[in-house]
Amino acid sequence: MAQTKLTGQKPYLKEGVSTYGDVTGIIGMASESVEGSMTISFPSACILQIVSRMLMEEPKATIDHDIVDAVGEITNMICGGAKAEFGKLGMSFNLATPTMVTGKGVEIHHHSDVPIIVLPFQTDCGTFVLEANLASK
């Protein structure tokens, strides 16, 4: 859908609580047995190109409401896919509505105290990261 090739990079454990990129989508996950959250964080140059490809139009010059909305939709799509995969493993949970944060280095706190795994992805327009944590209650 985004017409962008991704190459997964080496995952690592997150240190600190600051966002990676300029636009970040955060979504909570919870049930009676698990809790956690996922974030996806894009630098502006990367998300401007990705949204341009998704909408098949010229890239915008700056982050605006449409770009932030697109990150929310991407967050929903990725987390919904993860929810389906976890469901195959017998783990089910509800998803919250994504919260959107703009600005680099904004402090965010995940919903559980387990370590946060950072999954970086390289594209031809830059690197973005997915952060995830999911803990049993």
C-alpha cells in the first residue's frame, strides 16, 4: 500500500523514554491476561515520502494533520495485523484508539514494565522504528 520496500534491521532493547521520530503513533493493548503497547515512529522526511506514495501525490513540505492521520492509520493496520497473528497463538487482547504525538524526543511511557523491543526498518527514504512490549498479567 505504501509502495515502500522495508529491510528489517537488528532489534534492540530500548533505553530511555523518548520518541525516535517526528511523528509517533501509540496504541495500547490489553485483556484479562496481557497488557502492553506498540508505537511506530517516523522521522519527517521518511513519513512525508511514505504518505506521498500511499496517496499517489507530491510529498508535502511539512508534517500536517493529514500526515498525522496517516500515521494513525498505519499504526492501526500494523497493530491489527499483530493482533491477528497473536490470536493464532491463543493470545487475544483489545486495542485502544491510537494516540498521536508530534515532535522528536517527546517522552512516552508504555503500558507495562517489561522491556521494550525496538524493531528498526530501513527504507529508501530513511529509517523508522516499531517499539513493542507485551506482558502477561
